[in-house]
Amino acid sequence: MFYARKIFSGSLSRNSCRSFCLTRISCSNTKGLILGVFEKAQEDDVLQFTEAGEAFDKSLSGKLRELLSYGPAMKKGKTRVFCGLHQDFPNIAVVGLGKKSSGVCSLELLDEGKENIRTAVSVGCRQLQSLEIPSVEVDPCGDPQSAAEGAVLGLFEYDELKEKKKTAVTVQPFRSTENEAWQKGVMYAEGQNLARRLMETPANLMTPTIFADKIQQKLSSLSGKVQVHIRAKSWIEEQKMGAFLSVAKGSDEAPIFLEIHYNGSNNSNEDPLIFVGKGITFDSGGISLKPSSGMDAMRADMGGAATVCSAILTAAALHIPLNIKGLAPLCENMPNGKANKPGDVVKAKNGKTIQVDNTDAEGRLILADALCYAHTFNPKVIVNAATLTGAMDVALGSAATGVFTNSDWLWTHLQQASIVTGDRVWRMPLFQHYTKQVAESQLADLNNVGKHAKSGGACTAAAFLKEFVTVPHWAHLDIAGVMSNKDEIAHLGKGMSGRPTRTLVELADRLSQDKQIM
């Protein structure tokens, strides 16, 4: 009456299968169920299901536990799929949740229990999707938000431009009354998936204008609390954003300054949190041309803009009681006849002159003007995100987002948020040592690269941005290292990651509850 399939962790033996299996039942086009099981602490321990899994197994008179005992131990992130055991759920994926005692690890700086749930559920969902099962119910595994995040993140696939697409799968919680927590997880994950979709889209289909229009369309359903302003080149010129314009002039695509206002606080006059995101929709490097190998990934150089815009959309959908403004300078960095040349000097909005010795260090130029503009809103907190430097990838790889901040208070909130989301951050230095390297310029007030260009590149970039910040609580998130995912994070498939969207949302939620500053 059932069929057991090997998924990563092994299968039942042929003899044991024969003793139970009378008919092989097709797994296609039927309903699926994902159940969690914890790793045994000792070899002779009794297999321990989650609460939902235990109740389900009792309804089967212990059949599922018996079948699992024939195969190898259920390890973290492994999955076994059974078909035909239950009339309502012909397809059951049992997923390994790791140790039940898993929690916040001070060395790993994440909640391993939550991360194990995300990983297990995502793997289970993908396995059932591969069997073309369109509807799946998910065991909340004791944490409905993390389970929902794992399901929705794990099922994401950018196949919009392909003729053959993977099976669309709908997910919902199994026998759970905690629907609010589940829906919160869905919204967190959908926000990150939006950022992933924006970042994956080819640059010819995601120009500055298209990006702004996409965000406006996404926010249209929230028009009561959200206003979107798409600022054209003439407005940028009026604002005297010379650094931003100097980058944009190298492309035939018109620059856009995208501005989002979310008024979530009951006090409309409350000083806002401001998110600023780098929005280079394609980065060729300009005259300082990048190598052609891997340049296609530079369609995602607007990852900062994608993550902050997606985070604001999510915050608005969750009705987080905080005023948030999002600013995204959008343009391409291309090498036409009008492009910046190494050695050119440009003037930023605050009047500071900048010697552009490397046109591939363009992100800090557009952010400089955006940070200046952010101060006009009298913010208490500014957080900017940018795929800014290859040096950040060298320093931390994809393990964590590098954070440079002038505020211990803001750092604490960021770190706590990242522990919950599993999308880690790591604090980097903002020493005067680095400021001196960008402030000593032959022709201008600042140089857009440090005088020791091959050393401390992420740190000198942050020091450059700091020259355009006066608020006491500012953080620069260099997300270059976490821009894409290969196999490092199990609940994210290969491709653009959308990190750290969920951490930004969680940060906003935490700041809304901390009245010390906000």
C-alpha cells in the first residue's frame, strides 16, 4: 500500500520493502505532507517526531515510525519520501531537523534550531516538487515562521524566461493554529524572493526605469500607507547630485532616483528610519572595464536597491509601526564617450569634490549623493546596503554581510536581528586609518579609491561613505559577498540570494519596539 523512495539519506532494504509494499502508487499530481523528525541523541534512543508528526504517526498506528526504523538514521537536512500510507496525504516527506536541543549558538551567531527547520522544510518541499506534487502541507516543526520561510524560499525558482517551468507548489501549515506566525514567515520569504527575482532578471529587462516601475506596481496595493516617487534626471540635476550623474552619463539609459515613503507610525511626524540602496542595474566597470568572465552577474549590482525596496514592501505588508523611507539611485555604469574617465573630478550634493581614479568604484559615488539627500529628512537612523566591493567577498565570503557602523546601539540591533533570521552580519572597522587613505587626494577633497588601492578595499569604501554621514546612527552593509548562493545555504537554491532582506525587515520590526532612539 505504499512506496518508499530514497532521498539523500538512503532507502528501505529490498526485502523490507517487499514485506510491506503490495502496490506501487504514483506520487505525481497528488497531495503532499512534510513531517519533521529529530536526530537521535544516542543510537538506541526512540525516534522522536515533532508534535504534529507524533500525532500523525499515531493515526497510522505507528507505521511511519516502523518504516523509518528500517533505513539509516535521519540526519539533519536529509529526507525520506513515502507514498500510499495515508488516504489524504498519499505523499509524505519526512525531514531531519537535527538535534532537538539546537538553539542560539554564540560561535555561529545564529539560531541553529530555526535554521535547521528552514533547511529541512526547504529540502522536503523541493523533493515533493520534483515529484510534480502541486499542493503541500508543512509541519510547523514548533516554529511556524521558520517553517514557512524554508518552504517559500526553498521553492523559489527564476524560470520566468524559460519555456519549461517547474511545478508550481502551494504550501500551507499542517494542523496548526499559529497562522499569524506562518503568514509572517511567508511574507518575510516572499520579500526576499522579490529581491531575488529583481536581481536575477537580465539587465536589458531590468533597466532603472523598469526597476522603478516594478517597485511602484508592487507597492500599489499599499497606496494608503506608501507613496512612491520616481524622480527623473531633471530632478537629480536640481538636487545637484553631481557624483550620481557622473556615473549615469556613461549610459544611454536615463537615471532614476527612486523614493519610497512608508508611514507606519501613528505619529506621522516621527523621525524616520531611512534605507538607502545602491541601484546599479548593470555594472561594466565603465572606462575601468571589468573582465568579461563573470560580468553577466553584474546584473545584480542593484542588490542593495532590491533588498531595501523589498524590505520596505514587507514592512508595509506587516504593518510595522515605524516610518521608513527608501532611497535608491538607479543607473547603469557603462563606458560610452561621455563616461567618467580616471582622474576626473566631480562634485557631490554636499559640495565635496571627488577625484575618480577608478570608474569601477562607482557605487560609492551614487550612494554619496543619496546619503546627503537622506539627511534632509532629519532621520535618527540611516542604513545603506550595497554590493560595494570585491574586497568584502574576499574578507568574509558568503558567510555574513559586512557591517560598518558608527553606532553600538544600531550594531546590537542588527546583530540580534541577524541571529533570528540566520542571515548573519559581522562588524568591520571604521578606523581613521582608512579615512586618511581616501581623504589624501591630489586633485580633490576625496579620492574614490584609497591610496593603497589593493589593501582594505571594503574598509576604505566605508570610510569614503562616512564622509557623507552626520547622523549618530548609521550602518553601511556591504553585501557583495552574499549577493549570490551556490550551495552554502541549503534553503536557497543556486543563484542570486536576496540577502539580507529578512534581516532588514527584522531590524525595522525591532527598532519600532525600541523607543530609546526612535
